[in-house]
Amino acid sequence: MEVKWNRVKGRFSHKAHLRRLAGLQKRNLKKTFQQAELPSAWEKALGGYDVSGFSWQSESISGKGVLIYGPESRAATLIQFYRQDIAGVETAASRLLASFRDRISGEVMPWEVFDIRATIPIDFALQRFRFEAGQYELNFSSRREQLRMIRWSPAAVLLRRQDLATMARGSFFSKDKQEPQWLQSDAATVEGQMTPTSIAALAASRIRRRPAYRLFRLWHEIDKNRILGVLISGRNSIDRRKLSAICEKYETV
């Protein structure tokens, strides 16, 4: 699956954007890239949005996608699915598309995917994602910081083997010898940070272009049997209020 979006300046045209998208494909895909009717289940899931579909075919894999335009936000979103048997993903794709919300407002952007719901600063763009049994992960970046959001389940099973502090170390600091500075640590929530231990360490991280500062929180959604985690990394000190604002709007449904 691939998801991309951007705000549109000026008049929006589905045909023009699809033509531009076709032009970006490799030579062997350009011949098969075409506008296509959306499956009826996709149209129902995206009812109320201005949409158009497309498809393409290579020797080993095929793809089908949708271009969505939101007049109020002036944002165009491209979502495409690809695999050897594209028909096999249409049902799952319909459920995913039904969760799509085009609600860019002010300085934040809402996100909803599967059972994850979050609101993050609009300057963070999605870079990578992973959806596996028991663990979902979204990775974003802005000009100065990286944002990592994880959801684990079932919490009851995971917490039999380790506590939240151990999970934080293993998930965020497995390669670090330094122990995080704990700002909060109890059975339901852990929060902490990693900062340079010296001026030399700060200089080394900047030379290597690695984040020098990391701020994180993990917490247990007891009633939903989920564990959520947020990590913000950057080359400069991170405002703890930013972490709190993101965590307050991050939940499972």
C-alpha cells in the first residue's frame, strides 16, 4: 500500500493529475497505466468525496488506486494497493478507505487508520508505516524532528513478560548504552528522555547527523488492552508540551 498527499494550488483536475502520475511511471508501466472505474465498495466507502480511480499492470504485480480531492482542505490524496492478486485486497482496502478523513485544519492533521486515531502537527509528513499482527507503526518527519507512533496488542500478554520501561528500552533505545532519564514511571505510564551527556557527545551527534535529543512516552490503555508509544527525536531540545499534545490525541477505538 502507498499513501501520498499534498495541498493543491489553483484549480484541481483529476485528468491532469492522473496524466502527471502516469508520466512518472517507468516505461514498462506507462503503457498499462490508465484511469479505471472504482469498485462499488470503494465508491461507497468514499461517498461524498471527489474521487477517480486508476490501475496498472506489470509482469509480476498489479496495482489499483484512487485519487481523492477535498475542496475544503484543497488537499489531494493518492492511495494505491498492489500485489500479485489485486482482487484479493479489495475487501480489506474497502475497510481501510472507509476510515479515510480529509480534515486538514489549522496547524494539525487528524489521522485514522484501522483502530488508530491521532492528531499531529501538520508539518509532520508520513515516511514509513508497518501494520503487523500485534503491532502497528507510523513514522513521520518534519524539517527538524522525527515522530514515531506505535500501537501494541494484546497488552495483557505483553506485560506478563516485561513492564513498560523495558518495552521502551527495547523499542526506542535498544542500541544505546545510556539509560534514559525517567520523567515518569509507574505501572500505567512511562515517560523519559535521552539527551547528550556532554558537549562532545552533542557535537558527535551533529557531525553524524543523528538526533541528539529524544523524548518518549508509553502508556497502557487498560480498557482496550492496548499499549501506545510516542517518540519524538531531533537535533535540538524538544518541548515536552509537544509530546503531551500528541499523546493526548493518540488513542485506539
